[in-house]
Amino acid sequence: MIHHILVTGGAGFVGSHLCDRLIAMGHDVICVDNFYTGAKRNIAHLLGHPRFELIRHDVMLPLFIEVDAIFNLACPASPIHYQRDPVQTVKTSVLGAINMLGLAKRRRAILVQASTSEVYGDPEVHPQSEDYVGHVNPLGPRACYDEGKRCAETLCTDYRRQHGVDARIVRIFNTYGPRMQKDDGRVVSNFIVAALQGKSLVVNGDGSQTRSFCFVDDLVDGLVAAMNAPHPWPGPVNLGNPEELSVRGLAEAVIAMTGSSSAIEAAPMPQNDPLRRKPDIALASRLLGFAPRTPLDAGLAATIRHFRELLAENR
């Protein structure tokens, strides 16, 4: 039985929502975060809960605790944050995976490793299924994140082969929702904050590049299902929303929903920025019963409310 669950990066955007869900399910949750990008406000409502514990700790250092399952989410996940200190980003992904796999090995615990759609790079295959090995530039400005996560996947696979660790890799595609940071450089937060402030929404290139946006509650459904899935785990599993939307289309939707008079402004395309990104979730559907349920307009409405409140607090 799974009772004691460790969530690394638990004060972050996705991690804090996962902590909420696990607490609601009746588990004891240990949240570990070094607050490099996490925020205490995300888990403040849990601090007095009898089944919640917060440990300030960096996953680059070993951790010796008693747990039945581990969600390893600790790593900066937005380009602004992971490019700010690229060496730290690689070390967090690689050393963090080594330390959490070591803990899972000692405790015979399930490990759910958060990987990313960035392992596919700028894909030459569309949509992206788990058997596609990717098109990644190991020397580019995004490589610290891409290659760090690819190495974490290698480590999980080899710990499973060599030591029998039940390591479960999930590749997370673009996720959005409340508790995103206003300055994290992700397209949804960028657009909403700009629209609410009456500033131009900056679209790279002509905005025809696509993304697939998954609401955070739907992603958490997938993460919990991954923990509860039967053994053995088949390999990497995509988690995301397969509904594809152009970046310009997103900008137009945000302007309409915020009632903003903001303009859309063009900017040059960043190096190695993917032109198309869409998950093939057939495996997650079959294995986990995973199916995103939140329509884009409902998810955006909740996210806009979050940013209205955040901006009002900061005035």
C-alpha cells in the first residue's frame, strides 16, 4: 500500500497541485523544495495539515527518509528559469534523478520521474509518440533542460534494468493553470499578464507554430494514475492534451477572454524553438485511462482569475 509520498519540487506550479490531490486522497505527503523557483504561497494552505510536511532541501544532495512512492518534479521548467543557471539545471536533473533513484532503490519505492516533451526537441515526427527518439541540439541554449531530462530518463531505465527499481517516466507536455508565475517566460503566462496590463502580446515569428496546452488538473490526473498503474511500467509515457493550437490563436483567445485592447506584436524566433508540438497519448489512454477533460476556455478562465489576483496583490 502507498501511504507516505515524497514530492520533490512540491512547492512549484505542478508540484503544489499534486500535493493538494495526494492529501485529498488521504496520503501522507512530504514536500521537498529548495525554493529556487517554487513559492511558499503555493503550499501555505497545507502547512498546518497533519498529513503534510515541508522540508527545505536541494535534490542534488541525498535524502534519507521513509517513503513508499516518490514524484521527482524538482527542476526549473520554464526557459527563463532553466537558462538563468544552465549548469545548475543539468545538475538538478541528473544528480536529482540519481539521488531519488537511490532512495527508491533503498526503500523499494515507486518513482514517477517527470520528464518533458523537450526530449523530442524540434520534432521531425508529428504528433510525437514515445518511440520517437527526438531531434535535439545538445549544444543549444535549451540543451541544459533537454539533455538533463534525457539523461534522467537514461538513469531511470538503467536503474530499472540493473537494480529492478520501479521507475516510471512520464513526458509532460505544455501545462498551464493557477499558480504559474507571472515572470516564468511561458507563453500562457506571458500572454495573460501582458493582456491584463494592456501591453502587446509578443508572438515569435508569424505565430503559426503550434503547442498543445494541458490544464494542470488534467495533468495531475495522469501523474496519480502513473503512480497507481500496475507493474511493470512499459517505458516513457506522454502526458498532455493532444488538441493543437497555434500560438497566434492562443494570443487571440487570451485577448478576447480578458477583454484587453492589447495588440499582437511579432518577434524573431528563438534558436531551436519547436515549430510543432503535439503528444500522441494513445499509450497513456490505454495504460492509465488518461483523457484531458478541461476545455481550453475553462482552463484559461481559471488561469486568468489567478493572474488577476496575483497582479492585484502586487500593486
